[in-house]
Amino acid sequence: MIENALYIIAGYALLGAGIKYIDQAYDLGVFSKPKANLVAVLCGILMAYLIVTDPPSTAIFLAIVLSLAITRKIDNIAFYIGTVLVILLPVFFDGVINIPWIPFGVLVLSGITDELGNDWADKRTNKRLVDFSLGNGTKFKHKFAEKFFLHRFSMKFAVTFLVLFSFFELTYFFAFIAFDLMYLIVEVYSFSIKVYTIDKMPAGH
């Protein structure tokens, strides 16, 4: 039981690190794109394996992929590779995959909310960084909303809700923390390699 929980937590941690590595390679040019493509294949296989073998992960990762597709966030070749693997590999296990539909629905809605909210928060934050005077009149509730969506808290709260109401085991709360922690570590590491300014950021970021 403990071994299985550790395996799931480790899998989520690796996926968090891998996904951010791909992000930074394509969006900001920090890491090698060929290596990012390889990471995408490995992440796609790992995610597909978790989807096939672990029902809560089925709901979580299919919801993430679907919410990204709906909000058009799958925008580079590495993510296309990973997404195709995630979608195609479970097809070979048709009849084996068990989707918990209530958690899946909750997670899809929270994922879409996160992505749309993140776009809104990015735009507001970038405007304030360019024009410092805009920050002085920003209301607390707007600043709170910006922080909430910049860090995509909707799905975090959704997973916490599903754990509290016994749809998921506590393992998935820690797994999601591990995912976010490794995502953040790779992001911070990438910024230590290369410093960015707002005018050099790609459009949409």
C-alpha cells in the first residue's frame, strides 16, 4: 500500500518536472527542444500508464488533457507528441480503463477555469509590470484572484475537495503537491539559467 502510494507520488513529481521542462524549452528557449521532445515521449508514456492502471489518475490526467485541448493550450510539437501518446496508448486497453465520472467532471471544469483564469491573470500581471502605475489602484480581491489563477488553484482545490469527500485517497493530495512542487522547481531553475524581460516574452505569456 505504501509502496503504491510512493510510486504514484513519484510519477506525478516526474510529470510535473517534465511538463515544465517542455514549457520552458518551447516558450522561453531555456532547454533543448530535441530533449524536450524526448521528455514529451517519456511523459506521455508515464501518463498513459497511470491512466490505464490507476482510476483516480485516469480522471485527473484525462481532465488535464481535455481542459488543455478545449482552451487550446496544446501549442507545440512536444505537447502534441505527449498528447497523442496519452490518447492512443489507453485505446489499446479499451475495457480496462475505469473513469470515475463525477471526479472527472469536477476536474474538467476546474481545469478549464484554471486555464482561462491563468490567461486573464497573465495579462493583468504583465500590464502592471510594464506600467507600474496600474498596480497602485488594483483592488485586493483582484490581486488575490490574479495569484489564485497564476498558480492554477482551481484544480488544486478540486483535488482537495475530492479527497475530503472520499472520492480519492489522501495519496492524491500529496501527489498533486509533488507535481506542483517539481513544476515550480524546474521553473525556478530555468530562471537561474536565463533572465527574461517582459518585452522578450513570447506573445500570450
